[in-house]
Amino acid sequence: MRRAETVVARFGAPAVALSFLTVGVQSAVNLAAGILRMPLWRFEIGAFLGSLVWAAIYSTVGFAVVEAWIGGAASTVWGWLALGAVGIGLTVWLSRVARRRLMTVPEAPEDLTLS
């Protein structure tokens, strides 16, 4: 979070615009812009330009990937089976990672009152 604050303080609206091209960083940069009280009009310009770039990339490259999938691998039973296997594997893996993380979280103390 501190790094996002530094980037927003240094670059301002361009940092907000470029944050739309990354997953996860966008949330931190937007939060940092709010914490640093970036003027709303600057934030809106950055968010608008970043949204335009994101939409352009998503609507060209993203649709091209979907079209290639539908035209190629998805046209066969094996393609759909492969997609299902990948989905199941990803679900199992994410479940195990989440379970391991939950097991390492320390328990909260029993008395949480402020004294």
C-alpha cells in the first residue's frame, strides 16, 4: 500500500490510468488516490483514460482469444474436456491454498474488550 501511495503522489492521474492495465494494483492505486485526497477531477480523467485503454484491449485481444478458443479447441469434445479438467484442477488447487492459509492464521484472544 505504501508503494501505491508513493506512485500516486509522484505521478498522479497517469498512475491511475496505467493502473487499469494491472490486476490488483488498480485497487491499491485507487485507494491510495483517495487516501492522498487526489482532486476528483484529476482522478476522473485518469480513470476515464485508463478505462478507455482497458476496454480497447479487452474488446480486441480478449475477444480474439475467445474467438480462437471457440473456433479451435472448443469445437471438439476434447477441448471441452480439457477446459473442464483445468477448471477442476484450479478449483482443487485454490481450495488447498486457502485451507493452508486458514490453518496458519493465529487465533484471536478470547478477551477482545478494550480496557
